[in-house]
Amino acid sequence: MTWPHDPSSKIECRVDDENYAGKQLFRFFYYQTGEPCGFGELQQTPWSKEEDNFSLSIIVDPKYRRQGLGGSIYEHLINLETREPVRILQGATTSLEEGGRIFLEKKGFHEATREIVSAVNLNTWSAESYAERKQHLSDQRVDVFSYAEYSNRGFSERQLYALWSEVDADVPWHEEHVPESFEQWKRRQEKGAVKVLDAHSFLAAHRGELVGLSALVIREGAQDCFHTGLTGVLAGYRRRGIAIALKVHSLESVVAKAEGISMIWTENEERNPMYAINQKLGFKRHYDLLFYQKQK
């Protein structure tokens, strides 16, 4: 759902289930004449601490679309008996699926967040014009190194998590975002289908403190498709060119060491300053992720 050209895997869904085992979850497969035709899921929203905030997902096999099946699945899901009454419903689609947008809007959902999915073509990208960015960090005595080196630099896994958590909490969203616990984060790193590419992901440190990160990740079954993961800088270190320099290090590393990789994908909320940084780096818009919400 998040990346149509690189769909979620069973492992990814399994780790999500483990991480959010305390959230009420309903999951159904639907059949017609013995043949699977649809899927539906209703869950207390993973990123919300409000118990009456639920997310739904509906998938209909293309062969069965335009027959009212999606609407029937929707009615089944929203009429389930939940521990807490459903007050807020979340849904999502992409600009590639016009039917998904129309379906949600007809059900009373409104667009709450739009994320732009963009990519940079490494066949035409060059690091030459960004040399000053890297030198600027050196002048500020900001040390940049890969994820593969952080423990040798004296930083702990807890410190990396603390940086990740603080940066993650600042990512623009339509409601308060609750970061994962250390245990959830660690489980995702160890068991998840999305793996951080340690050699191509970079950290920034200043006077013994981790202050910025830019992760590059791959997903199970899509080894030739790299995505930018979480990228950001602590509030006190912003507007110093650290974020863009970290991304330059990452792209430069892929060009030099990752044979056969021609595109790097990313997604950013349209008003997120990171979107402007990515545009400066040559990322081009391909489609949008559309996140919807409604009061039931």
C-alpha cells in the first residue's frame, strides 16, 4: 500500500502484528463462489495513543471491482463490535488509484496528509556540485560516518534509538505521532522486512553527541529498489546544511559501491522542509500517498 511498486511482505506484516499486539485487530478474507475476492482489516491505529482511533484497509481483486464489494466490506468492518467505540477512522490510498480516492471521499473521509513520492536518477546525478556542503560540515567540526561505524565510534544502540525517536517525532503528520518504544524499534531492525543499509546510511555527530541521521533501506524481495528511510537533524542543529550533506554522502556511496542501483525513492509530506531538500538533490515527483481521516 505504501509503495505500490514494492508491496509489503508477510515478514513486515508479522513484525507489525508483534509490535502492536496490544492493539485490537480484525482481519478478514472475503470469497465469492469459493474464490478469494477481497481483504479487509480494522485495527486500533498503531501510531495513535487514542484507543478510539482506528485504521481500515480494504483491497478488492480487480476482477470483482465495480460490483459494490468494497462498500460491503466497508460496512462489515465499521459495524464490528470493538472494545472501544470507533470515533476516528483512518484510511489511505495513492494518486495512482483514482478509485480509492473517490471511494474514501464518498464515505465521508477528508484528505488529512499528502506525501509526495519522488525519486532521483543516479545515472544522471553527480556529487560534484555538492562538495561545498560536505566541507561546510567539516568546518563546523561535525563528524559524518556510516551506520556500520557507529559502535566503533563509541555510540550505543540506545543512543541511535534516542536520535531516531526524536527525529521521528518531528515528521509532519495530521495528528500527534507516538514513536515506537526501544523494544519495538529493535524488533523491527532485527526481524523486519525493511533493512537499513549500514554502508549507505550516515550519521552526524558533534562533540560526542549524535545530531543527525539519513538512513537508506531495502525491503525483502526488492533488493534492487533502495528507499530513503528516516532523515533528520535535532532541532538545535538545523539550518546548518547537515541533512542535505548526509543525503549527499548516502547518494555518493550508492553511486560508488552499489552496482546496478539507478533510482533512490523517498516520500515527504508536501510542506516538509525535507521535500525541498530532496528537490535540490534532483528528486522528481512520481505520485502521491494520500492519507484520509473521518469522524465516525
